[in-house]
Amino acid sequence: MLKTTGLNLLSGCACCETRTPFAATPVTRRSVLAGGTAMLGAAAVPAAAQAPAKPRRIDVHHHIIPPVQAEALVRNRGGNPVKWSVAMSLEDMDKAGVATSITSVQNPGVWFGKVDEEARKLARACNEYAAKLEQDHPGRFRSFAVIPLPDTEGSLREIEYALDVLKAEGVALWTVYSGKYLGDPAFVPVFEELNRRKAVVYTHPAVPDCTAGVLPEIREAVIEFGTDTTRAIARLLFSGAAARFKDIRWIFSHAGGTAPFLAERLIRYAQTEKGMAARVPEGVLAYLQRFYYDTAQAAHPWALASLMRLVAVSQVVFGTDFPWRTAAETAQGLKDFGFSASDLRAIDCSNAERLLPRWTR
């Protein structure tokens, strides 16, 4: 079992650490070059006898189901299709060398179709549950906070509390709320605040009302989730929101859905449709290459081949979609794709460490 502490995770790139029989603390490349005390411990052991570096991954797409959210799902949706527990999360993480998971609640978050005090209370309870999880398991969990959009006032209050008091890593948003996609003018006050804070915004697809049940034999997640992420990306681009709120650091789930495959269409649309070029002044490609993309349910050659022709490896972060998928299958899929060791380290942890605020401040 991999054991970590918050202190070790904050001290540098955890995925590059090794431990030796004579060193009480992790030995990093930086400490070796600096000639610190850890170097003295390492020097006592022949190079061939030293343990190889172990993966120390950061999972940015790891779902939890707080009891209060599970109760809300029963009240509003009739139940929940997947089981989850803290023990299940830790077991899956330990099997695949995941040091830390950045948690987010599962669909549909806290929004069940009406703006009311219940959504605000549910968001607060879910975020406090995630913060307590972090306290109870130092170094193993951090969180993306849920906010009660489309309730603007409630969302602004929860952003302040979650980021300033609970110290969440960022905010989790769904692609669509009551028919309005990210980029809609209704969300401008929230985006202004997130942009002011230079916040990390993790996004997750939802099932829009217009496509629910279109293919009754096929669960919506099979097709619609990837498409819904692309709709949100397109709306952010062509509403001008991506340019206006350029200090928001976006993470898109599932390798950006179908956006990498459709990138040429998005680029051409800006070039040929009157008025669209002004909304993406740097060009569509520049924004697509600035976004971050996780590997959840995309650690396979069909998705990665398209994504890696669109963006640099620096924009890809490790994500699993637990409990729907496992960390082990994600890690194996990335390895099988043929990434170099240095690229795997970047995806496993160093890209996330550069992106997420509590590793960089």
C-alpha cells in the first residue's frame, strides 16, 4: 500500500520520488542535485540495489457520493446506480499507485431542476464532507467544490466558502444547467469571479433534456457525454467566454469528448461564419491547446491518438472516473499507448502539480 502525507505531497513532484533503505525522507532529483542529507543516505546503497521509482499519481477525475447527496438522489431520482465508499476509493487508489485523488460529486451534482435553499444546503454539505475526507486521510484526498448553479447568488457564496475556507483545489461545473451550456450569459457573474481568482474549473458532462431517451436502448453516457462536453467547449468558444475569461484554467473530462475529432470543424467555423472570428481572437486552436484534458474513459488509442495530435502532453492530466472505471485500467491504457517515461510522469502527476493551486503556493 502506498502511504503519503500532506507534507510530502507539497514538497515537490511526488511521482519522481524514490525511497531508499537508509533514507527516512523521500529523495527527489532536486535534493540529489542540491547535495542534501537525502543524498548521503542514497550514496550508501549501490545504484543497482536502490528501489525503482514508484508511480505516485494524482487522479483529477475521482467521484465520491457523500451520504447527503445519496439521500438527495433517492428523493429526486429514485436512487443511485453505483455504490461508493471511502474504503473502495482507497483500495482502488492503492492498487494503481494513486497518491491523491481530487474528488468531485457525481452527476447531477446538487441541481435537480429548481433554484431553492435545498441546493445551497446540499452544496455546502457535500463540500464540507469532502473537506472532512481530506482531514481524515491526509494527503490522499483533495476536492473540486460543487456549487448550486444556476443559482448565481448561492454559487458566488459557495465559491468564496469553498476556496477561501475549505481550501478546495477548484470548482466542479457541469456542461449544462437547465438547457443552458457553459458560456451562456446567465453564468457571467460566476465566470467573472472564477476568472478573478484564476480558478481551476473541472467540468463534467451531463445529459441535456433534449437528448434524454433519444436512443432508448443505449444509456446516455455511451454517446451523449462525449458530445455534451463538445457542446460546452463550442459554447465557451463561440460565446466569447473562453477569450473573455482567459484566466480560468479549464479541465475537460474524457479527453474533451469529441472535440479533438471535430477540431477542424470548430476551427473552420470561426474562419467562415461571419462575426465568429472576433469571439475567438487568438483563433480556436489556441484556446483548444490551452485547455486541459483528463484521461477518464479515454486511456485508449482511439481517443488518445486524436487528443495527442491536438495538444501537447503538458495539457493532459490523469483521471479515472472512479467508481465507474478503475485507476489500474487507466494507468495500463496510458502505458499501452506508448508514452515515454517522462510523458507518463507528466500525465501521472507533474502536470497536475503545476496546475493545482495547493501544490504551487
